[in-house]
Amino acid sequence: MTSNPQSIMASSRPLSTWDRINPARYIGELSETRFWMYLLLLPSALLIMGVVIYPTLYGFQLSFREMRLNRPDLGTDWVLLKHYQRMLSDQIFWISLRNTAVWVTAAVIIEFSVGLIAALALNRNLPGTKVLAVFILLPFFLPNVVAGHMWALMLDPRLGVINDLLVKVGLLGGYKAWFADPSTAMAAAIIVEAWHSFPFFTLLLLAGLKGVPSDLYKAADIDGAGSISQLRLITLPMLKTVIAAAVILRVIGLVNSPDLLLILTSGGPGRSTQVLSLYAFQTAYKDFNFGYAGALSVIMFIFLMMFAWVYVRLSKVNQD
């Protein structure tokens, strides 16, 4: 086999000035190396750093500094653990922490239970289930502001339609101010939150149910397993990964979203519905104490990370 003299001469001739500075040449050579994948990932990495990592790190460092916009005389010096030490003697913090646990636990249990029932019903593909699915998902499409004001009007002690119905059927002796009574404010807010967000579980669980092989249920029917046994032995174990992801995402959403409580109760009456996210929001935008609000946010972040780690460990999702 003979070599082409022209190709040999072309490869041996010196590079021109344009060939030396041509970007396409360098990109072509770089694409043949292992650094090419890092170059392709660089835009995404810069975006993540700008949108996620930098604000997170800034929030952490803010919790160690004095930052009160209504007290510029205090400056912005580093105060190290001053804000965290204040939490130990802050009664509102401990009340908010307790209320957060009640708020998140009760809401997740109700939303998961109702969402599972709705998903199981929609998975049967009976006549009318598509129309029913639209009505079930409607609450989730409503913004929190709209849902909050709607329920505040429905539960109004003077004009609320729910009070009117309960009085007419004899369940109430008179109109009740649900959000003005410390004994009912949290329960009423949890019901509103559950109504608004249970379709989140319905969507994820329904998607998971579509992936469960029907042969498992047929075999269970042959073995004489009832509906409860099939749910306990087949459905829930097969949905374990979906349930774990849904619960973690919903807990994060509940802990970090004070908007519904801000509309319904503003943390009252008497701190009975004050949660950590609402306390941090009010500390930042009512008291203008961004340093202490940053410390509260860091504590919420740590609690969420600990919860996610413990929950994944206990659910044994990563052992499948």
C-alpha cells in the first residue's frame, strides 16, 4: 500500500497563522480528550452555583452576622453564634418548632391517606374516572393565595358557608370563628392545607400504580388475598420508592412554605399556628432582622437534612 505524496506534504507543511488561532481547531482537539465532558458540564455547573450554591452559602454566612436594616448603627459585624445562642432562650422559637412538627406530621398523614385513596380509585379505570381526576386535581392547580382567601371566606364566622351548613344540620349551635380560636386554628389550617395539596400524592402514587404488574394482583386473587392484604403486601411495598420521594418532597414544601398560614392566621391567635418558616419570614420582613432570620433558616435546613437521611434509612429505599 503506497502513501499519497500530496497528503504527506499537506500534513508536514507548517501551520498558517489562521490555523494556529482557529478556535475550531482547538475545540476539535479538546473533544478528543477527557476534559471535553467537563467543558460541556461547565454551563450547568455555573448556573447551579449562581442559583443554588451561592444563595445557600450567603444565607449561612448571614446567620453569623449582625444584619438589622432598621438598626444601621449596629453595623454588619460578625457575631458568630450569637443568633443561635438566642434561640435557646427564645420561647417563640420553641413554640414554632413544636407547631412545625404538628403542622407537618398531621398534614402529611392526611394528604398521603387521601391521596392514596384517590389514586387507588383512579387506577381502576372505571367510567367517569377521567372526569373525576380533573376535579381531584383542581385544588392543586389553585395558587396558595387563592386557596387561602377562598377558605378564609368559607370559614368566616359571619358570612362563611361552612358555618351556615354546620348550623343548619345541627352540628354547631352557632357560627364559630375557626381561625380566631387557639383550640381550632391549627386544625382548620391543616384541613385547608390537606385539601389543597393531597393531589400531589395522588399524582405521584397514581404514576407508581401504573408501574405495578397486574400479574401480582391476579396471583393474589388466586391465593385468596383480599383487598387489604393486597394493599399491604403488594401495593405499598411496590410503591415504597415513590412514597419515600413524595413524603420527603412534601415535608420540605410544608416546612419551607408559610404562605397559607400567613394568609389564614398570620401565626395567631396567641402563636398557636406559628411555625418556623413563618417566624423566619416575620423576623426578616417585619422586624428586619435578617441575621436572626438567617439562623432560623439554617436550623430549618439542618432539620430537613436530618429528616431526609433518617427517613431514607428507616424506609430502606436504598436497599432494593
